[in-house]
Amino acid sequence: MGPTLILYAVPFFLFTVILESYIVYKMHRDYVEAKDSMTSIGLGLGNLGIGFVTKAITFGASFYVYNNWKLFDLGQTWPVWVLAFFGEDLTYYWVHRISHEIRFYWASHMVHHSSPHYNLAAALRQTWTGNLSGGFIFWLWLPLIGVHPFIVMFFQQTSLLYQYWIHTELINKMPRWFEYILNTPSHHRVHHGTDLDYLDTNYAGVLIIWDRMFGSFVSENQRPQYGLTKQIESYNPAKIAFYEWVQIVKDVANAKSMKAVFGYIFGPPGWSDDGSRLTVTQMREQQKK
């Protein structure tokens, strides 16, 4: 069930990417660039292809924990589905946040932020290394307490499907109640912004309430600049997929101490031993000064 939902949605993805591109073209806006969109589609297809192998790791781990270590036999009643929805979405929030705060996980996640454009095609920019870097481990608490792995996988996939439509500049604001509870194009545009006020905010999957609760919510005040603080000047999907991993290897190879090695791998993105690069926190402190 896990990968099937996404596979069924592929024709819809391609159709709406083309439709949005046509609308943007008729509006004479700069929201879409053909080569960039093809790169996004290539990264999405690569994610699906690699997923056939890496999903076996995540599925196997989930079923192993559920079959051998589960603490409760919760069954599959509707309260369990409700618990699973909130549990999965909260887990997504924290994993997403960690992926912006720890470079090891950012190396996989930065692929999704690598487009300087914000459109439906950019939603397809997905990591090729996310499962291999062990991010799936954070979801294992759900099968551990007795939530069936198929239920967890179902909500992981529906979360990704939900997040597809919010990658657009064609929708301004949703109704106020909707904006308060759920993730929207406006909220997620902020998340993809490279403006200093926008960096590392709005980590929500489906529910924006987690950002409001944990102090990471920022509302959209002006149109963001998109992409990375240092853009990757390439349309090569493979180069983008492994770019940050290569940079980590280079930094570690040149590190002068074990402390520096640890910092380059597990420190926040932008951390450097000699101060030649800045983290988001350091950039904000510098701005205040």
C-alpha cells in the first residue's frame, strides 16, 4: 500500500505540472522554467526507482518491530487510525525540522529545496538517499506501540500527496480557518524561502498547528526568494541528489580535528570550523549586530 498510492498519482502529477505551466505561460509570470521542471521530474522519477529498493528496508524494519517488539495490540479500529494520523504528522514535523538543523539529514533533504522556482514540479524534487540515511527510524515508535505498519505507511503517503498541491504560487490564501489549522501554499512558500526571516520555519506536513505550538511558524509577508542560500548551478539530477554528501566528504577530508569532523557531519548546515560559512542562527545574530 505504501508506494502504490504515489504510483497511482503519477499521471495526475504530470498532468497538473503541464497545466500549471500552461497557465503560468499565459499569465506571463516567471514561476516555471522548463529545464528546472525537467530536473525536478527527473529527481522525482529517481526517487520512485530507488524507492523500490530502499522501501524494502523501511517496510522490513517496521514489520520487524511490530511483529517482535510491539508493546500493545491496538488492532485497526478508527481511534487507532486517528492516533496514527496525528502521530505520523507530528513525527513528520520533527523529522523535517531535524532535517534542517542537522547537516547529515539536510544532505538528503536539501534536494527538495534546490529549485529556485516554486511550482508543482518542484514538489517532485525528492531525495534519493533519505531512506539510506536512516530517517525512517524516527517513525518506528508507531509500530512499537502497536500501530500496524500499513496504517503508518498509508498516512506517510497521504501526507506526501497532500503536500503536492501546496507547491504553487497560483493560490494566494485559503480561508482563514484553513490557514490556521492546515498547511497551505502560503505557509509552505515561506518554508521554501531563502529570505533570512523565512529560513528554517513552517515545517508542517498536513497540520500547521505543530509550527504554532513549537514556535517555528512564520506568516507570509512578501514573496519569497526560493532555493538554497547558495544555489547549485546545475540541471543534472544526479549532481543535485548527491551534492551535499560530496561537500560533507570534502569538509571531513580537510578537517583538522575530530571536533571539526563531528561538526561538519552533525552540526547545523552552514557550520564551519574556521567561520568561513555561517549557520542560520549565526546569520540572524550577525543581522542583529
